[in-house]
Amino acid sequence: MVLKGDYVFNYTIKDIEKRQVYITSDSTKKFLQGIKNEIEAKYGINHVSRDDIIDQIIAFFLEKKYILGSTENNYENIDCVIFRTDISTFFISVSTQKLYKKLSSSNILSKDAMDFIRFINFSRGFNGLPLGLSPSNALASIYLEDFENNIRLCLQPNLYNRFVDDIIVIKYINKEDNEDPYNIETLFRNELKKLNLNINSAKTETITLNFKNKRNFNKSFSYLGYKFIFEENLKITIDSDKYKKIENNIKNLFYKYRLSCKGNKNFWVLYYNLKNILYGVTFLNKDGKKHKFGLAYSYKYINDKSCIYSLLKLCEDEIRKSPLTSKEKYKLFPILNVTSSEYKSRVKFNKDNSLLFLNNRLDYTNLSKTQKNVISKRLSIPESQTINSSKIFYYLKFDK
């Protein structure tokens, strides 16, 4: 707890995936949300969503607008260089002194906002911008403002997007160019150096598409969890690292079930968690805000049938070899079914129809009172507790 002017700033620090994340009290979170809103409004910051960025990339290459499940994925022969990178340890590497100087000179933020920025600048407890605090993303955008302006001015890219610290640039080239004629990586390194930042070499790649030279293909690049492969058609699939993570999550779910006492509640925990991984899921968090996640939302743009088919086969195999009763398996297998417009019903997945699985949805926000009561009994949620989606998620843990 730190006293900041007339305001008590409450937070704890939690290590998440080898990073220090700041967790605040509800009152502090509300206070910081107000500062975030002010910064974004006064500096005109609009954060582009991951889906919007992927949609722009697809639209850039495809001759026709991509539609989920469509086979019309012929791409245009666009000779271009594709550069993608991310900024190494971005948030903790931000020079808060440079940021504070920039914000002070503009003199457009309120006293509360500037007090917060002074706090993270002069406090010994912070390195760079603190992860988990809502104003950090907005402040990061302001810090990169000159960098992004210079990149756009020097390159005049046909497409430029940044999602937090993950950046992609696409620029037309002449047919005669076999390599990046713009030295984009060098430009990025030099511009980031001005801000005491570096690119992450392990996540940096430059791909040159030159359709005069047929040896280019099959070329591919990954961005924001997707992989784009230039074959006869443009194949859009899940990046191999992300795919492996989904696989491991599924295997781990069944592993935890095998370690549990395998009671009735344990089965329903398995049932709903499997749906949560695979379906497009909507729920309300404890602040009452809608969140969407799950395979069918996170990777809704893919057109690679084999990718989804392999995941569904994995689930099927895990169900078959798990210590479940025949009745329990009978309840789990329908989770893997797809909706077929041809038969106007849900049918078993196969290699041809597997993409239709991405139409599956689970909306916890639209549950009827009866549905909530059913889930409540299945997960052994006490009758005295008000059932909402955040409460349901709290009980989706295995009891050993």
C-alpha cells in the first residue's frame, strides 16, 4: 500500500509466466481506469483489436473478402516484403523519464493522471511501465508515437499494424527484387535504439514474396497466433507454438481428471472445461464486462481443415482412453459434433466438415435461471450463492 497524495494506491505483485504483473484492489482499478480513459481521449489513442488486424492482413492478400468456411481463398500475386517483429521486454524497458518529460511538455493531462505518472517514474518499486495496470498500454502507445511516425514516413508501408509490442509491416517491392530492398530490420533497430528499446531477434523475420521467382513457394509467416502459408491457395492455420499449447491444454485437462476422485462434479468440470477450450465462449467477469475466448473465437479466421480435425481427433482419443463410464463418454462425444447446414442438424466431425466446428458457441451470459440451476447442481455450487458466469468459472477446478 502506498500513499499518493490523497489517494491510497493498493496493489500486489504476482509472477505470471516469468513476468511481474501488478494486481490492484477494486477501488484502485476503478481509479486507474479513469486515468486510462483520460489519456486515450486526450491523445486520440485507438487500440486496434487482434481480429481487426488479422482481417486487414487477409483482405490485403485475398482477391475476394474471406468468409469463414469459404474455399474462395485465392490470393493476389502481390510482390512484397513482409517484416514482423516484437519489442524485447517492452514494458519494463520503457524509459519512464523520457515518457514523463514528453507528457509534461504537452501539459494536457489532469493532476491525477500526472500524479500517477510521477509515481511510476520516481518510485523505486517500478521498472518501466507496470504490467497489469490499465493506463500502461495507453502510455506505451504515447512512448512509441515518434517511432511509429518515423517508420511510416521512411517506409510508406502498404500495411502497418502493432498489437501491443508485436509489429507487422508489408511493403510492395519491384518484381526484380529478391531480398528486402528497404533494410527494414536495420531501420527498426536504429529507430528503437533512440528509445532505449531493442527488437526481439528470436521473433523477427523478413519474408520476400516475388511471384516471378516460383522458388519462393511455399513461403509462410506467423503473426498473432496465426500462420499464413502461400501455397496454391492462401492457407490460414494456427501457429505451431500456439497449436502445441492448445494440444497441451486438452491433454492436461484429461490428465487432471484422471488424477481426481472421478466423482460426478469432476466429470462436469471436465465437460465444461473442454467446451471452454474448444467453443467460442462468452462470459461476464466480476466487473460485469463481457469477455470472449476459446478456439472458435481466437482462431475464427483459419481455413485449414486438417488443423481443426487433428484437435478434434485428439479430444476423441482422450475421451476413449479416459476412465469414464459409457454414459459419461456418451455425454462428452457430442461436444465434438459440428453443425451441418446440409442436414440442418449436428453431426459427427470428419476431415471435410471440421471447419464448421468453429461455429460452436457457448454463451454464459444468456443462461436461463433453469440452466444456471442445472450447472449449479452439477458443479456443487451452494444454493446460497448467486450464480453468474464468473462464479461458474471459479468452480471449474478439479478436486483431488
